Amino acid sequence: MRRNSFIFMLTVVWCGLAASPFAGAQQSWVGYVTDTHCGTNCQVTKNMTPDLKCIRRCVKKGSKYGLWSGNKVYALEPQAEATRFAAKSVKVTGTLSGDTIRIAAIEAAETPAVTKP
């Protein structure tokens, strides 16, 4: 009887954590698709936007596509979803786990993303 009560309580706690607003809640970010190696540093053009050639070169060498939003670069998964938006301003909807955004939807942003000064 005690064992069943213990298992029931563990199940209730586990379900409560899984249903919490912080676990897997979808969010949206606006930013530029860049790469995780260069991030916000070496691929900035004269217009303060990422350089497509640099991004493709870094990804070819093993870097991942990422989203530059604010002062942070998040890795994007799945990578195939981000490929066609390299160096473009986008709106990404998905879930954040650590420093990785799991893409649910990605689309071109109406207005350019705000970059660092």
C-alpha cells in the first residue's frame, strides 16, 4: 500500500512539473539567423547585419545556425529549418532548452531585428 502511495505521489509531482508554465512553453524571438561560432562579432556588415558568406563558411566548417536576438546567440534545431533564412531577420517560435531553440515555426520578420549599437 505504501509503495502504491509513493508511486502515485511521484506521478503527481512529475505531471505537475511537466505542466508548469516553464516546461516546454512556446515563446517567440525576433533576430537574425547567424552561426554559433561568429555569433554577433565578426560577420557584421556595414549595415550592421550578419554576413551571409561568413555564416555559410562557418557552418560548412562545423558551426551551427543560430538566432542572434539581443546580445545572445541561441543554437537552432532542426538546422534544416534555419538554412534558408541565413543572414535574414526572422521571427522564431519554439521552445527554449538551455541555449537551444527548438523551432516550431520560423518566418521572415516584418521589420529588421534590433542589433547591438
